[in-house]
Amino acid sequence: MTEQTKIRLFSLRNPGLVMVIIQLLIAAFIFIWFPEQPSAYGFTLVSWLMIAAFFIWSIQTVIYIYWIEIYEKN
Amino acid sequence: MRPVESIVVFLYLIMLIGIGIYYSRRALSSEDDYWVAGRSVNSFVGSFAIFAAVASGSSLYGSIGLGWRFGVTYYLCYGLSAISLFPFALFIFAAQMRRSGVRTLPEYFNRRYGKSVHLLSAAIVVFFMTLYIIPQLTASGYIGSYVLGLPYTTAVVLIGIGFTIYAAIGGMWAITYTDFIQGLLMVGGSALLGLIVLGSHGGYANLVADAVAANPNFTTINLPWMSFFGLFFIFLWFAVVAPSAVMRNLTGKDAGVARRSMMGATWFYTIMWIFGLFILTAAVGLNAPGTLERADYAYLTVVEAYMPPLLAGILLAAILASIMSSTDSFLLAVSAGISQDIYKGHINKVAPERLVTRIGLVVMFVAAIFAIIVALNPVELITVMVAWVSGGMVAAFAFPIILGLWWRRANTQGAFAGMLGGFVSYIIFMLTKPFELLSEVLVATPIALVIMVVVTLLTPAPSEEVQREVEKQHQNVISFEK
């Protein structure tokens, strides 16, 4: 296998790798911080972080689809 | 017995069986059609289908019981993990897995690692998928009992037999197309009930106030951190390790369709969980702690209190549909594990297609009968049972898959040792219970990783051919393939 291939395999130009890193960073942020203090509606702050992550991850899938399709065309 | 609900559910199930019979002719025409719908499903149908396949009785129905027992934060944590599962699989695994052209997870292991890992993985899939059917039948038994007014055990037996016949006659063709309808009903039904609940209370603030009045611990953290993280970790990996999801992903016409289907399914999960939050809050307001015989009845109490019988029938049909779709795909996974991976893969490689299909059907019925017997006496919350089984598959398969796709050096000896180590350690932890609820996987999975890496490094690298194959799949993703 060539050096060029190795670089491509782990390149940050790979949309999947970039997206999964963002996803795992968000999860790490939620679980490392894990704020238990009450917030809106009496829910813990970590509950609201989780709800925010629902939408961030859903939006990430849309970005990924467009990104990978443009990438493949190029 | 609730007559209106019963009629609606009955008509719905008859419709599904009709679709199954219609597609069964196509299903039996070729082996490939039977297993993966001929790879000709578009992304609209695919989104609902993959969503319905993965969103089981646990997601739609069991999540409410889980939240009622352990509080809203645990419910949201389950949502967090459920919503993460498709993106995680999509980003790091779906394209390569599809490109490898395999139909089942053990088939992937066969291609990547060879016979020994293939056989071990097939045995583990059969073991866990058979167990996986149990919580699904439990949920269907609760609903069947509620609708028909039958004893729980009778409902489990009747519904279990019905599901198996349905799966047996249509294979993946029937399942994929009925999953489309079921996915629609699941998302629509949850939204409808959530909106009715919200409207009845004049907004979410009132709904929460009623819930907290009934149970002051509803919004607090009621389990240790490890239980939260364990739950998240299990379902994060679910779409990667669950054979049913893998098979669904393969039904797409091309990689683009498979990706868009997973994107759509992620949004459906998000929508369902948000409306589910309203349903959960209503369930807590209706039922103070200690008032329900089983926590998993929580969902049914909301349906009964807020919905007119006709709509209740449709919603219960949606829940049964979700359970049915998942149970079918688990039955297919068990069936494929024995008939395809073990029998055709290693015992009789020249077996005719019809014989392999027939063996699959027999296996399916045996697995279903076992699951029905165990489901007669459910031991835990539906979601906890699902998480236990999923955790076992994560411990055994997560790193053999991921390292197989992303590490050229990963070899047969390492994968076999890692898979076996993850499986055995998980079973030991489940039997001895040294950790908090659902956190066994957090120890068993790293054990599998360490064993796999160490054994791999101590044994020879795989052949150049295998390494080139790994490399090629990534080149395709990055450069030209679609």
C-alpha cells in the first residue's frame, strides 16, 4: 500500500471521520460535564443538553449527505 | 375486550399479512430477493423501513415505561442514544459495509476474517437475536392483553405465532414494504397522541406541573452516572452491531439511497422522541409511583385516558407494527445465521436455494417458540431487556467490525479472541451483576478491544490481499464510488 493511500484513509477530508469526531465530542461534552442542576421546566440542565444534541446530530446527517455527495462528484 | 380497538388492530394485521402474501411470490423467486428485497428500495421507502426495523417495541412503547420508572433524564438519555445510532453508523461504517457487498453481519466477518470468526459470530447472532425477540413479545403481549381482554400469556402465544407466520411467508420483501407503512404509523401515531396530550393540558408547563405533583422525582437524576453512560454507549453502537439494521441498509438501490434512508430515519427518531416526551409526562401525571402493576403499562394508560377508541386502535396498531417489524427482522437474522452462515457457508456449500430457505423457516419457528416460552414470564422492563441483549452484541462485535473496517492489520486471531473475550466477559458480568444497571458493557467492550489488539499484534498480519481489500473500500469512499 502506498503512503498516499494511508494519508487518504485517515484524512480530515473524509466527511464521515469529521462528522463522527464532532458527534463524539458532543457526547463527551454532555457526559463529562453532566450538569444536574435544575433548569427550565424543572428539568436538569443535562436533559436540555441531550435535547439539543437530538437536533444537532439530526442536522449533522443532512450536512453529511450533502457533503459526501459533493465530494463524490468532485 | 375493547371492540373498536380490536377491529382496527385486526384489520391492520390482516392488511400486513396480505402484503406479505403478495410479495411472497417475489420473495421465493430468488435467494437475494428473500433476504434483501432485491436491493431496489428508494430512499423514501427506505427511511421509514430502516426506522421501523430499528425502532422496536422498546423505542416507541418501552421508553415510556423506562421514563416513568427512572425519570425524564433517563428517558432523554435513551433518546440521545437512539438518535445517535444512525448518524454513528452512517459516518463510520455504512458505506464500507455496503460496498463489501455482504448480506449479513456474519458474512462480513467471513469475508474479512475467515471461517472461524464467521462461525463464532453466527452463533453469537443466533444467541442474542433469539433473546432479543423476548422483550418484543412481552410488549406485544401487554398490548394484546389490553386490546383483546385476554390473559397476558394467551396474548403472547397468539401474537408470537402470528408474527412468525408473517415473517416466514414474506422474507425481507414483505418486511421492507410493510415497514414503510409501519414507520409512517409510528411517527404519525406518536405525534398525534403527543399533540392531544399537549392540547388537553393547555401547554407543556401545565403537563409538567401535573407530573411533578404526582412524582416529585420525575425531573431529578435517579440512577448513577454509569447507568446513563452505559445506556448511551449500548445504543450508540446498535446500528453497527445489529444484523437487522445491516440488512436494512443493504436494501437501498445504491450507497446514496442507503445514506439518505439513514438520514430520514434519524429525523423520525427525533420527532418520535420529542412527542414521546409529552406522552411520558402525561403518563407520570396519571400514575403516581407504585400505582402501576408493571412500569411498561404506562404507555397504555395514556392511550386509554386521552384517545377515542378508533384513534387508540390505530395507535396500538402502530405500536404492534413496530414490534412486529423488529421481531420479523430478528427472526430473519436468526434464520440467516443458521441457514446462510452456518449451513450454506460451511456445511453444504452447494445447497440449492430452496433448501436453504426451507431450513431458514424451520429455524425461525424454533427460535420463535423458545422466545414465546421465555416471554411468558418477563423479568424486567422491556427497554432494559433490549439493552441487555444489545450490550452483549456491542461487547462482542463492536471492535471486530470497526477495526476490521479501519485497521488493515486486524487479523483473524485477534478478531476471534476479541469477539470471544467480549462475549464471555459480558455473560459473566450479566450473571454476577457486579456493576450498576446497564453498565456491564462499559467494561466488557474495552476487554474485547484490548484482547483483540494484543492478540493481533502478537500474531502475523493478514495477507496483502485482505489488506488491499480494506484499503480499497476507503479509497472508494473518498474518491469516486457511489
